[in-house]
Amino acid sequence: MRRVFAMVALATSLLSAGCAVSNSVTGRATKEIPAELFDPCTLPDDALRKVNVDPATVEPDFVGVHFTDWEVCSWEADWYYVTVAATAEVTVEEFGARPRTTDFRPAEIGTRDAYTFRSTAETQGGLCDLVYPSSQGTVMFRADIKGTELLREEGPPQDPCAVVLHTAAILDPFIPY
């Protein structure tokens, strides 16, 4: 059930972020829209196994719903989920400027300038995101702790930001520059 709530929260945040973007407002710079968005569902199974997710648990889109201008895929691990998304609707800077974004910090993934962040929304306490630009849209990685792990007295085995940094580092060679 927590997985559904997390996916709905992600969809809602993506929709609200996308709705705030307009290319037709006078005085605003237009975004460069890539000819084709990166499709995270094309990530190789071997690379996914290296980040400890099961490739057979692949879930495209947001709980089966496709959002225009977004390509999304999620996978399941023992105690967390990994989501990778690409969009032309939201830039890295816009992710950082969202009202509920907190702890927006620089991170290096390979030769890319990336940023990790969290949300102030209570329902997203077990999440950590990482974003960076690519030639095929802004790419976002998310580590989402399973609800059962949040209920454990000792907490999850690892911080979700450590998981998302590890995931992005392993999958980065498969993301277009």
C-alpha cells in the first residue's frame, strides 16, 4: 500500500511541477525539448542486478498510467524500490526550486553535475531523489524505502540517499549525455 502512495505522491509532484512550466509566457526562456526522451525501461538487466533490484519486477509508468512528456520505470529490491524517470517538462533547477524540496545538494555522478534532494512532505519521508540533465531530458533517480522498513525500530538498513547515489553511479553509463 505504501508503494501505491509513493507512486501517487511521485505522480502528483511531477504533475504539479509540469503544470508550472510554460513555454508560452512572455519573458520566459523556452526549454529545449529533446527529439526523444530517454526510456529508463531500456536499462540492461545486468546493470539493474548490480543495484540489487529484480529486473522481473519492472513497472513502467506511474502505477500503469502514462504521463505525457515523462518516461518512467520502477523496480523492486528487498527493502526498497528504485525509480528512474526522464522528462523534458522539469529542469534540474526547477526540481531544486519546488516548495517541498529540501536538502538540495550537489553530487558528482561520473563526470556529471547532479543533485540529491528530499521532500518535506510527510508521506515522502523514506525517499531520496537525484537529478541531472542529459541530452534526452532531465533524468531523475529515486530510492523509496518500503513501508515495512520504516516501521522497524532500527530503521532501514541504509539511508535512501546512499542507495540513490549508488544506483545512479552504476546506471549512469547507460544514460545518454
